[in-house]
Amino acid sequence: MGLRLIPREEAFFDLFNAQAANVVEGARLLKDFLENYTDVDQKRMLIERTESNGDEITHKIIEKLNTTFITPIDREDIHALASALDDILDFINASAQRMHLYGVKSVTEDAISLACVIFRAAEETENLTNNMKNLKNLKNMKACWIEVNRLENEGDKISRQAIATLFRNESNPIEVIKWKEIYEHLEMAIDKCEDAANIVEAVVLKHA
């Protein structure tokens, strides 16, 4: 076994795992927020706090990236994955904040369905980051990124149907504007899960 003269900084994987777990928590809170639409202000503040925690973790990753000479994976991949995970939380938080700011009184079944897809995609994303360091479960990792892709397609279908129903059945243009934006933000959270999964897939294919 060769001697590694210049050690690589392995803490990036721990930070990715922490961020992915934080994403799952944000997705869980969003799902509960929409499924049990009570105590709206308190629940959206919990989601906002999770997003702030994510910002702190992202800052730590970027700070470590700027001070580490040899990284375990390519620098651009570290930056891209950190950004994608952070973006998931941003769109989760933005969705909840808009529900509050727009004074939404009741939640649609389509919004709940999208939140459930976000949660499932976040769980699969966490499974991927947890396996990045050792790359021991390549078959399982492949199944995860395929599932995230399937969930992204499912989210697209739900969002398209929801917006079509909105334009067909809602006569109040203000409500159309509100809900179209909320649906689009929920869908973007799923899209960002797929972005993260694609980055992990690219890393695995480079290093496996």
C-alpha cells in the first residue's frame, strides 16, 4: 500500500452528510407544514431555521474548500454539490414563506403530493451522500439516483397537472398567480434533488 505524503481532507464527506440530513429535516418539516396546515407561523419559522442551518454548513464547506490543498474529489464537484444541496433548502424555505406571505388559508392536495415527493427525493439524496466516502454500495447508489430521477419526473407530472387544474378551475387571477408560483417553487426543490444526485453520479463514475 502506497504512502500518502500529503493527506487529503476527508471532512467534506461529513459536511455533505450533515447537509443532506438537514435537507431531509427541512423536507420533513415542509411535508408536515402542508399536511397539517395549522400553527403556520411557527412551522414556517422552523423551516426557515433549517434553511439558516444549511447556509452555515454551506459556508463551512466553501471555507474548507478555500483552505484545503488536496481535496478527496474534484474542487468543482465539491462546490457544485454544496450549491445543489443548499438550493434544495432554499426552495423548500421559499415555498413555506410564500404560503405565509400570500395568506394561504387552505392547502391543495397537489401541493401535499409535491411535498411528499420532495421528502422522498431528499431521503434518496441523503442515501447517496452517505455512501460517497467509501463507494462500497455502488449498486445501491445507482438505484438511488435512478429513483431520484423517477421522482423528478413524478414531480413534473404533478406540477403540470396542478397548474392546468388551476387555470381551468380558478377564476380569481390573484389565486392563480399565488398558486402557480408555489407549485413552481415546490417543483424546483425536486429538480435540485435531481441536480445533487446527478453530481454524485458523476463523482462516482469518475472515482469508482
